[in-house]
Amino acid sequence: MEAWKDGLKARIGPHWKNINGNNNDKLNCKTKTMIDRRCRSLLKAVSWRIVAVFITFFVSFIITKEIFIATTIGLTDSFIKIFAYYSHERIWEKINFWRIKN
């Protein structure tokens, strides 16, 4: 393999696809990459919601002075917004705006 191809392959790692169309290369794993992207999106959504639920609970508690109401507001808000964030993330994954093309 030519040196420039080796360098390119090293830089783009798991997104590598052989120039000749051979999909048997160890670094080519489209299915795993797609699953990783979705799992990563879900993990980001969950981690953000953990932070956000505490913020929502804290603000709700300051306003209502009721732990039960603040907890209900925090959890309801979290369940709704985690799905909204995941959907938002998946939509942006399909948008090529400002992406570097290989």
C-alpha cells in the first residue's frame, strides 16, 4: 500500500474503507460505528439529564418549598426531555452542515 494511503488510514481509523471497495479490512466496521454513534448519543442524553434533573429539582424546590412536588417536576421534565434531546441529536447526526468531508 502506498504511504499516503497508510497515513490516511491511520488518521481516519474505524471509518476506513479500502480504496478498491474491499470491506474485509479490520478497520472498516460501518455497523459498529453506527451503533457506537447511537449509543454515544444516548449516553450523552442520559448524562446531561442527570445534571439537568438536579437543576430542575433545585429550582422547583426553591419555588414550591415542597420536596414531593419538586421531585415530580424534576422527574417528569427529565423523562420528556431525554427523548427530545436524543431525537435532536439523531437529527443533527444526519445534517452535514460544517462537517469535514473525507
